[in-house]
Amino acid sequence: MLTIRKVTLQDVADHAAVSKSTVSQYLNGRYTYMGENTKKRIQHAIQELKYQPNAIARSLKQKKTTTIGVILANILHRFSTQTSRAIEDFCHKHSYHVILCNADDDPLKEQSYIEMLKAKQVDGFIIVPTAFNEEMYKHLLDERYPLVFLDRKMKALPVPTISLKNEKAALKAVSHLIENGHKTIAYVSSAVTISPRSERFTGFETGMKKAGLPINQSFVYTGNLDEAAAFYDHVFAGSRQPDAILTGNDRALMKTLSYLKNRFNNIPDTLSLLTFDDVEFAEFYSPSITTLEQPAYDMGTKAAEVLMSQIKGGENMENTETTDYCFEGILKIRESSQKRGGEK
Amino acid sequence: MLTIRKVTLQDVADHAAVSKSTVSQYLNGRYTYMGENTKKRIQHAIQELKYQPNAIARSLKQKKTTTIGVILANILHRFSTQTSRAIEDFCHKHSYHVILCNADDDPLKEQSYIEMLKAKQVDGFIIVPTAFNEEMYKHLLDERYPLVFLDRKMKALPVPTISLKNEKAALKAVSHLIENGHKTIAYVSSAVTISPRSERFTGFETGMKKAGLPINQSFVYTGNLDEAAAFYDHVFAGSRQPDAILTGNDRALMKTLSYLKNRFNNIPDTLSLLTFDDVEFAEFYSPSITTLEQPAYDMGTKAAEVLMSQIKGGENMENTETTDYCFEGILKIRESSQKRGGEK
DNA sequence: CTGTTAGCGCCTTCAA
DNA sequence: TTGAAGGCGCTAACAG
């Protein structure tokens, strides 16, 4: 079998009886002074030969790849799918490509991805930073790589960051619960290792304090969600039980619903629920679930936009201060945050 | 600001006082005849300079990029997230990269992605084919691009395809419903434009026929899901109503649940439900939902594996016949497929 | 207006 | 065991 030799610029040049550079000019729109019929000949040759430029060769020369690297936690999470989709859409519009990587919150995996992406000469990075890779990010910065953080802050580093006003959002959530007559609120979340989680928890605390309500520590769980069931066993064995649960993300919500389904065959009428993240079933669950949504798609778009302007800006962005973009959480009030038992 | 000049092979060679090619040998593990202390010097120089090879330059020379292109319908769909994650995992293990593209079932968008990916010299493609791009795929084949189809078949083309045994799966689903005493089964799906959808529908028909049950055409909807509500309005206005609904994918299920929530404030006790795709909330919905799962992660892995072996195989795969891989659907029986009203 | 030339950073014979 | 030379496909001055 003969390997298909790809047709190159040279082939087109030969076919059109001009030189390589002329064809190159043509390709790059440097029409200004080109003879009408030279153009036509080239145009024709390209079609004839089905010529397709080799972006690798172009990249080598131009030192840019029109490709960005995106490293996120886990595409199986809703926030990630939404933001990654947004980034992809934005990039496609601007003729950029995206290499997507799932680091699974594993610093080593993240490192290896960063290495690979650098080797591939990506023009910039959007990263959902893992907690323990500051050094790596610093290198990226030193090497002048355009870089944007998404979701999580690393305040030690001057990197533009797209995130939610987590504390404010949590406060909003708690206030809503309190206004609806809840006094004993449980809080469940993954381990508080990264900024969104700690900010949310702080917001929860602040909200309770403001209302003069005590936080019952035995109703607070922040840890591996696989052990959430044991926590709930404990909670629901007690004589005093919470009248509402606030979950810190979609994962925590699902663990909670699983538990309640197994234990009570649904959410008890006397228990309210409110969660971060807009799970798809919120609207049609019974009861429908009150959520504190992140505008994930918009956040992804903004991340891409900010990165792009860094890339385009290039040299002359030198001393632009890094701006952060904080989005407002959106409270979608539904049935689950009203105590239903009360009205019986 | 001075642009950071990247350190190159040449720099390393100078620093170690050897020639470029020696360093190159070292990098590519051609140790065999290399002097111990030459090695050490090079090793040292690399660390000193923090040298990182430029994959673009390497690719230009070697005519391969260790990157594959993946074009799927829409990452916001569950099947896509699962398969894409699987592909990514597999590729990462084999030191390959993935460029992910969402074609949204838009043939033009798909074309533009294929062009871009070709320009970027990807080593192969995994595609969830759109219905109307046969020509494009044929070109890919002519140009000897490794190619694998996922989810949907295009039987006119000799391309290895990873898919579900859709007809059999649908049959399994219908049989289960029938065994549980259902006789009037509604079927709801997106427009039947691609192979999985038509196969599933065929399976449904076969199942009904086998059991000697008539298909009531006014209980069948295959079209734009945004109009599913109108369909249901019609269905539930009638005097005879279905005792079960089979939905063709997660989207159709969600439209259905939304409708039922609005209309009946939940799934009526007299109505059973069974859906394709393993939605995350199946387990803890009330009632929990019987699903016909696709082993999406495994399918993604297989797709990557098959593509990889095409890529690795290269020349000598010449006349290997293209094999298809069909996966079994998995019926997960839960509460929603039992008529609950009956046992009251 | 178009062609010549000189690389981009790396790999790969082929000599030495 | 190591080095020199040529080239992958394209772009970008600079000549002509």
C-alpha cells in the first residue's frame, strides 16, 4: 500500500506555476497587490488538488497553535459539562481548538496534563485549580502563559479568576430557609479543601449567626460524601432533627436524596431541602427542589473570553491588573424549601 | 517586555557540549551506545535549562501528533459525557490527547470541525455521525484516516462501529413491561432520523407484535421533544389511556416527567415508566425509575481502543475487515415499571 | 507584483 | 560513540 502523500503548498505552487510564497500570500489574504489571474490560477490549483494547509507546519513557524488547554476536575460533574461546553462554543466561534483534560482533583494528573499541553504549545490555559499545585501555576506565569482560573481562587497568584460569589450565595440560601420558618438547618458538603466550599460554608455560618440561630455541630458534615449515609443515620436517630438540609453541591444532594429514599421512601414532609447547583431534575422532582444555581454556561464563556483577550492582547497587556469576575448565584425557589408538614 | 525565548534542543546541546543529534538520541531512548558521561551531561543540561521538547516540531517531522479528534453530538447529553470521559481516560493512559468537538447534529458544523481537525493533523477520528455527511466520511476513508463510529451506524461505509444492540434492548424493555401486565404502551422519542432511534422503535414494534398487542398510533410520538407536551395533552385527554410509557432516551424521559409533574403533580399510580439511558436520579426518584442502560463508559473505551489499534496497526492493517462492536443494554428494574395502582 | 532565501525545532540517515 | 547535513511544510523579510 502506498501511503497517501499529502498535497503541500509546493504542489499547489507547481500546479499554478508560481512560487510557494505567492501561494502562501494568497492563503493569508495578502491579496493587495496580486495579479487577478495569478489569484485565479492559485485558486484553481487548490481546488484541483484538494489542498489543505498543514496547521502543524504553520504553528511551528508562527509559534502559536490556536489551541487552548482546559483542565477541569471531572467532566461527569454538571458544572464541568456546562462550562466546558461554553468554552468550546466560544472557541469554535473564534476558530480556536480546545484540548480538554480531566484532572480528577489529582495534582499529579494535573501536572502531567500541564506538561503535555505545554509540549503541544497551547496558546493558553483555563484551569480549575487543584489545591496543591501552586508551584506549577507559578511556572506557567513565569513563562508568560496566558492563564485563567475557573471556579476556585488561589489568591496568592495574580491570575484572573472566574467564580461564583459563593459566600453571598450561601447567605441567600440560608436566609431563604430561615424566612420560611426553618431554625435547625443541617449543612452537608464535600471536604472543605477548596475556596468555593469554604466560602459557602462561611456564608452558611454567617446567615445562621445573623438570625441568631445556633449551629448544631452534629448537623454539619463536611467530608467524603461516601460516608454521608453514616452521618445521616446518626442525625435521624437523634431525638432532635433538623427541619432543613442545605447541600453544598449536586453530589451532596444526590447522596442525600438516595438516603432519604432508602430511609423514608422520599423526602419527609417535615424536611426542607435546598441545594447548590442546578440539577436537571430539580423542576420535576417531587417535591420540586429549590436550587441555588451557578450561571455555569456564562462563567465558562467569560473564562474563554478573558483568556482570549489575554492571548490576543499579548505583549501590551504587560501591566494590566488581573481582574476577577464574580457571578451572582441564582436562587430558584421551588417546593422543597417550604415546610410542607406545617400546613397540613 | 522581552518575550521568553523557549529553550530548544540546540540550547541543551550547547550546554552539554554535544551536538543536537546526540541530545535527540538521548531523548528518544537510543541509549545503546551512548557514553555514560555524555548521558549524564545531557541529563544535567536538561534539568538545568528546564528543557521541554516541542511537540509541534516533532509532529512536523514525524507526521503524527498523538492527538485524536472526537466529534460528538452534544456534551450536555449524558451518553456523551460518559463516552467522552472514557475516551479521555483511555487516551491519557496511552499518552494521547483528545480534541473534543460538539457538532450538535449539525452537518455543517461537523464538516467544519473535520476540516479543522485534519488541518491539525490528528492521527484519527471518533465520530458520532450526523445523518447527512456520508461524503465527508468517505473522503476521510479515502485519505486513509483511522476512523471509528460511535453510537450510530452508517452501514454504507466500512467503518468499525461501536453501538448498542438497540433493537434487542428495546425488545427487552417492552417484554418486561408486558410481563408486568401492561398492555397499552406509549412510545416517545426524538425524531427517528438515526439508527439507534429507528432500531429502538423497531424493537418496540416487534415486542408488541410478539405479544399480540396492538400499537395504538395515537400513543406513539417521534418528533421534536419540545412538542411532546402537546402530544401528552392529547393522550391524557382521551378516554383510553396508556398504562405504560417507554421513552427512547433521557431527554424524552425528562420531558415526560416534567409533563406528569405539571399535570398530575407526579407520576400517576396507574402509569408505568421505563426509559433508555441511565439518568442519575433513577435510583432515588419516587418512584425509582426502571432504566435500560447503555454501558456508555465501556463503549467509549472500546471506541478509543479500536481507534488506537487502527492507528498503531497502520500499514499492515490493510485488509482487516472492519469489525463492529455491539453492546448489550442492561435492564435495571426499579419501581416505576410496576403498576402500583393495581396493588392498592 | 512575484520569487528567493532563510529559518521554526526536531529527527534521521550517513559519515567520521 | 558522536556529529554534520538535510528536510518536514510553511511564513516572512527582502530582492528583483
